[in-house]
Amino acid sequence: MPTSVVALLRAIAYGWRQENLTANAEHIRDVGEELYARLATFSEHLMKLGRSLNGTVADYNKTVGSFEAKLLPGARKFSEMGVGGDKALEEPERIDKAVRDVQQG
């Protein structure tokens, strides 16, 4: 009789382990799905930020071009006539770097 009791206890222990493994697997799946959803949302935000940065760089470069073409020539004429301040006008540089396209890698 003790042998059958030990076998029964082993079967019960095995069943509990299987139940725990199943519960853990379900929990891991749930956590994985939640993490994936969060990553998808984060990815959307990151792509939006990249597009915004590219637009900001383009706008900045247009502004620099306008500054160089429309404002600096007039300021140089003043400087040639001896009108100016203590500080020299700095010419901003265009930004040639673009935001990395994540989809191309």
C-alpha cells in the first residue's frame, strides 16, 4: 500500500507542476502581448518624432537660406558704410544630416 501512496503523490505532484507550467506559460503570453502592444505604440511615437525632426530641419534650412539671401546682403551694406556693432554677424550653417529611416535599417 505505501508504494501506491507514493505513486499517487508523485502523480499529484506532476499534475501540480504541469498546472503551474501552464499558468506560467499563459502569464508569459499575456506579458508578451502587453509588451508588444507597448512597443507598437512607442514605434508610432518614434516614427512621428522622426518625421517631425525632418520637417524641422527642412524648415531651419529654408530659414537659413532666407537669412543668407535676404538679410545678410543688407547687413553687409551697412557694414561697408561703417555702420555696425561690436559683434560680427555670424552666418548659421545649414544642417545636412537627416534622421535615420528606421524602415531601411
